Amino acid sequence: MDATTKTGRNMKKLLVAAALGSTIMLGACESEVEAPVAVEGQVPGISVDNARMILGAVEGNPAAVYFDLTYEGDRGLTIRRADVTQAGSATLHDYGEYDFKVQMMEALPIAIKKGSEVSFEPGGLHVMAFEPSPELKPGDKAEVTLTVSGGGTHTFEADVLPAGDERGLPAPNSGDDS
């Protein structure tokens, strides 16, 4: 076999290999799934609705933050902390029994998984905002940040409402007493 034939065959092999490599690379590009774009201050999959902060009846008393949270992320998380920008401090609270009495206490971390719906509501889970700013008035917005396992944060706005607003009162008993 002469050198020209050998070079021609090697060139064909090289071209076939290059074409095959290009096809594989194009196929790999087509099958890549775009990762969700991370937005600062937002945890992918968490959505918050009906967010409201009810001011205390006496200025300087703690305010309560209520909202409805839905989680559609693929990874299980826990909500481990809450902060309110316009307050000195904030704590996740819940009600539980202690010493044969139902009372408010600091909440344990709140586990969420895909499909979770959690209501932060009067008489249940809520965020207590201590030392709310005297600048906060009904009609304003308060900035609330939840911190989840792994350190991610989810920030949202809550409507500021006056003490006694019906959106801050416990839901009436829905049981049928008849």
C-alpha cells in the first residue's frame, strides 16, 4: 500500500471520528435541562400568599405575621428562622400544651416537601415581630424573610394591618354543633 492511500484512509477515519464526536456533543446539548435561575432572596419552589402583619393594640407591643406558604421544590427543606426588617427581632411561634395549658411557644423547625401547604394563622403557626418600628402604620408593607435549611432565604412583603383586623382573628369554628 502506498503512502497516499494510507493518508487518505487515516483522513477518512479522522473525519468520521470528528463527525461522530460532533453528533454526540449536539445530542448532549439537546438533552441538558436548564436549571432554575436562582433569584436572590427567593427559594425556588416557595410561594407566599395572603401575607399580613397585625400590629399590637398598644404601640410597642409585638406584632404577628400570618401568611399561606406553598412549596413545590424537589428537595425537602425546613424553615428554621424568620426575620422582619422593621422589627427589633422576630421568632417563629406555635401553640402547644405545657403544664396542662395551651400556650404560645417558640416553634420547632418546620419541615416542608414538594406539595406542602402551610398556613401561618391566628391560633397556630405565626411569626412574632418584637419591637416593631413605630414608623409602621396600617397600609404600609413589612419585609419578612424566612431562612431555610442550607441557609437559603425567601423574602416577601406583608400588608400592615391594625390590631383587631378580621384577617388577624382566629377562624370561626367550622364544626357543626347541631
